Amino acid sequence: MGNGADEKQVRAIVLKVWQNWGKYLLDFFRFSNLNSNNLSSFVAEIKGKDIIDKALAKGRGAIIFTAHLGHWELGALCLKLTGYKTNVIMSPYESPDVNITVGKIREKNGIGTIPVEDEGPASIIRILKALKNNELITIQGDRDIEKKGIMLNFFGEPAYFPKGPMLLAMKTKSPAIPAFTFIDSDNLYHSIAEEEIEIEDTGDEEKDLRINMERMVKIIERYVRKYPEQWYNFYYFWEK
């Protein structure tokens, strides 16, 4: 919100964040009944299908980069109901019951879940297989709680971002498309895919990774700046 935001403004946004988070949770269960016929009752706009089609025409699948902003689960469902085979990369929740519940709802909606495992190649094999089959992989690039990624500038302060999502795009040479699903002023969801990120490839992996991640983070920052009350990262995000 910038240095000029006073405490009253900040508290108002914080309150709105929690209200929106409650709506997110409620809507997640309501979306289990969504289909192509009633999607418009929740979603006013799905934009960027031409961008995704162009990317898939290359035959290497596509990686949809998103963030913990708006309603990412609905974003995946919009992709599925628009006709794309969609897989969600997911870091398992601490609660097994939550993992089971979320998995069942995704399964009911025809969305694949690829859990990220700390050990073993199983998740990588599934990801590579999906991309080889020219499917979509959706992944969030704005949460690095363990701070094992790369520190980048975010709203003027250093913060850690996971390097795995961008490394995946670089290694597979699959198109990387930023996309977000958020509530706009009409109180309906809008699902927007932007032009694919230009991937730097000079042969210097470390340098290229930083450049490519900076490009991705700038896009995330633009959306968080516009919709701060819909960004759900509930931990100490900035490095102290």
C-alpha cells in the first residue's frame, strides 16, 4: 500500500482480506456444483484462451503461473471447463483430512492433483508426463515459507520466492503463462491469462533464473498492488 498508508487504511484492508478469505473457503465448496452451463453465475470473464491455445500449439504443454491471490482453485476449474486437461501442483497441507477433502473436490471437477514430494521422482515424472501429453500444469509462485528459494525485490523490500516453478519452465522449455482469477468491482470472478513470459536462455542458468523470476514477480506484484485485499499469504513474507 506504500509508505503513505496510515494505520486505519491498513486495518481496513486487513479486515477485507479476512472477509474475502472466508468467501474463498465458502465458494470452494460451492464450485463443486459448477459446470459449463452455470459457470457464468460466478465468472463474468474468461480471457486469454487464444494465448493458451497458441502456447499448446507448440506441443510441449504449458505451465500456468499464478499466486495465492483471488481464487486459484476456481482458476483451475475455469481452465478445465474451457476444455483444457488441467493438473494442479500442490504442496500438501499439514492436515491429512484437508488434503483428502481438497483432492475429492478437484477429482469431482476432473482436475488432476500432483502433490509435491520432498523425496523421490514420482511428482516430477507425473509433471513431465502431463506436459508431454500437451496438458496444462498450474503452479503458484509466491510462497516460500522455508526460504530456500531466491530473494527478490517485492514492493521495494527483499522477499524469498520459490525457484522450482521457473526452473521447471526453463528445463522443459514449456511456455510459461501468468494467469489469475480474482473478484472485481462487479462482485464476480474474472479469470485472466496474460501473454507468456519471455524466458531468458543464455546458458548461464543462475543468471537466467534470476532474470526470469524477476519477470514473473513483477507480474505478481502488479496484481497484488491492484487487489491487496485478495492476497492470501499468511506468514512473515518479507525478509527481516
